[in-house]
Amino acid sequence: MPKRDDLFQKFGPLQNEGLLLLNLEAINTLRVKAGLTPFTKEQAMTRLEEILETLTPYDWMKEQP
């Protein structure tokens, strides 16, 4: 089992992708048990992009450094 410090030093895009894949794995396990076809990585990423396009940026994201 990884140590907490080691795990959370992996942040940003890699951690986001890892969480997406972890969630996809869990969802697909449940989908298969329910007799449904699993989602592909491409389907999950497409849906994530669709959802992100509907979100309003936070105020701090609009500021220029």
C-alpha cells in the first residue's frame, strides 16, 4: 500500500487522470454486474469534456497573473 505522502505528491493532471480511471473501473464493475456494457475510456473522457463545458469558471480562474 502506498504511503499517504507518496500518493499525494502525485498531483495535477496525473492525479486527475488516475481518479478518472479509478472511477471508470468502479462504474464498469457495477455496469457489468447490472448486465450493461462497460464504458470505454474514450466515452468517459468525452462525457467529462461535455460536463466541463457546462461549468462556470471560478472567479480566480478569470484573473490574469
